[in-house]
Amino acid sequence: MHAFPPSGNCQRVRVFLSMLGLPFEERMVDIRTGAQRAPAFLELNPTGLVPVLVEDGRVLRDSHAILVYLARRYGGERWWPQDPWALAERMQWLAFSANEIHNGPNMLRRHHRLGLAIDVEATTARTLAAMAVLEARLSGRDWLEGDAVSIADIAVYPYVEALPDAKLPLDPWPATRAWLARIAALPGWLPMPQPAPRPAA
């Protein structure tokens, strides 16, 4: 897997690979130095984004697409239910991750961590709205869908867990905090790596 370790997009794939018990090698793509724009990496992913999964010479980009592939190929019924409705219920949270979470907590974190220029007020409002949806969903239940962890939870959690990096506390969201604790207690869970010092120019 080609990845930038502190990326939540990479984290969801890293954790899922670990939970599935699949060995993998991680290769650093330091987006702080523009490594994602290097010709060799752009051959793997013309969009210049991480993560990228390479398996048996085949290349797959986008963390949500990678989750779907891994769940379908290696996960069995637990991770990839055969019932169409149950599957669609889980997929709607991948869309939530790719939209509300990406445009809220992720962008706010990138602003504070990497100096990304954003409309802070609007992005904070989107973040709080996404958190309200999540808190309401998790109140009185353990997981986003069904009675066990699913790819819905794996897709959504990394940038929620990293909310303090976006300068927002998790304290107002008790059901969400309990959900994060349940995920962290699962076999195979890995903490999100902290960024190494920026390489010298």
C-alpha cells in the first residue's frame, strides 16, 4: 500500500487489512514534499492521491473502493453481506464518509495540520452537522449498521477519531466516543500513525 501514514484515508485501509489478518507492505508517499506528484507515483494514480493498493501487479486507488474490494474478496458475510438491503445500508455510510466526513472533519484537519486554505467557518459548520448525524445514529446502538462492526464503521471512523486534530473536542459526542472506544478494542485495530518530522528542504 502506498500511503501517507497520518492520512485518515490510508488509516481506514491499514486498519481493515490488519483486521482481516492480511500481511501488507506500506510505502511512504510524503504529501508534504509533493511526493504524490512524482512521475512514478502518478503512473500508479494519475489523481495523485493516497492510498493506492497494489496486489499481484494490479493497481486500485481510492480508500473506499479498496475497502469494498477487500471486504468482497477476503471478508466473507461479516464484512460483505449477501442481502442487497443490508449491503446498501453499509454502502450509504461509505458515501457519508466520502462526502460529509471528507468535506467536514477531513478538510478542517488538513487546514490545521497542513495549512490548507479553506473557509473555516463553513467547514466547521459542515463538521458539526456531520457529527450531529453520527451522534444521533449511534445513540442507543453499538454500530452504524447491524449488530457487529462493518465496513461502514471502518470507513467513517478515522477522521472522527482525529477530530481533536481539527481543533474540535470529542466531549460533546458521548455516543460517538463510546463507538470509537469499541472500534479501538477490536482485534487488529491499529492507532493512526503520527506524522514524522517534515524532511529538511
